Amino acid sequence: MDKMTNAVASRRAFLKSAGMIAGTGLLAGCAARSVTTAALPAAPIAVPPPPVAVPVPAAPRSANAPRGIRPELFERAVAALQQHSSRIRQQDRIAIADFSLPSSRLRFHFVDMINGATRSMLVSHGIGSDPEHTGMLQRFSNEVNSEATCEGAFLAANYYVGKHQLSQRLIGLDPTNYNALDRAIVVHGAWYSNPDMIAKHGKLGRSQGCFAVGERDLDTLFALLGEGRMIYATKV
């Protein structure tokens, strides 16, 4: 874990010095208003890309769900990993967001597919998925400007620096989330996903559809997820 943590710290320092990494256009979502090109020079200076994780081959997997993850949810996540295996180059770990649980619960699970070890953390859902702010996700949406969480398998893509500092873009792999990149559905840290929100309000705040985790959890998340791995989100 120390090597992964050091790699994340190195990547964070690189991206801060670079300002941002160029990528697709952002139309809506948590990152929509976060990236500006107003201060960029007319002739961009070429910078080297951030380090990319070395591909890890698929490993034998247990048929049993890891402790703390519902068997039916794990089965669906594994099926999604198999379905999209040609696009997911890192299959040693996956992330599973269980949106059947309230936002006050640890519902963002990182699973080691080799030994079954898990690490879980808090994660927010979108405003459009919970208009009354009940703390429970009511619906998914793939529509632009819906500010809702979308369902399905996502590929963890590149990093950039935006409104929420270091963040990570996601590519939707299913018909239920193919707009994720255009909607700027990303992974980022946010104050409204910190644990003290639960102590004060009994629930987390809401994102604009992004996977927003506590600010202190972000480095751990990046170390566990990295680039090229899958996030699977659903409400079974």
C-alpha cells in the first residue's frame, strides 16, 4: 500500500504543477464548472502524461461474495467485469457502490479479487437521485443535466485538477451510463461526504451525480482504484 500511496502523492504533485490534463468536453455535473481554459497560454506547453499503472492479469476468483457485500450484488458486479473484460485492463480489484443503502452507511466497497479482502467507505449520491434529500437514492438517470447518479459499470479513466481539486474521470460502459463522460460524472473528494455530516444531519450531502467521498478518503480511494479498473454501481 505504501508504493500505491507514494504513486498517488507523486501523481497529485504532477497534476498540480501541470494545472489540469486535457480531456473530453464537460457538459454537466460536479466537474462542469470546475475546469477553465481562460488562464492557459495560447500555445500549450507539452508536458509528459501522468504515470499509468502496469496492467495486472486477471486472477482466479472465488465464487463466494466477500464479507459485507450482498451475494446478489457481488454476482452482478462479477458478471459486469466479465462482460466488459476487454476494456478493463486492471482486474485485480473492483469497486462496488451499493446504492440500496442510505448515505450514512459504508456503501462504497473496494474488493481484492485475489484474496477477497475489502475496504469500504462513505459515498454520496446525486441530487437528482434524491430530490427530497432523504439520504436514500430513489432513482438513477443517464440524462444530461439530471444531476442524478447513473447505474452500471464504469471504467476509471484519467485524473485532472478541477473544482474539487484532484479528481478522476469515469467512462460509462453500459446503456444506463454511457453519458457519464459528457455529464462529467467523476470521482472526487467533498466536504459534504465527510463523516461529520452524519453526526450533524444523519446523512451525507448530495453530489451532482458524481461519486463523492470524504476528503480524507480520497488518497486511499485513488490508491485502491487507480486507472483502468471498474466501478460497478447499482441498487439491487
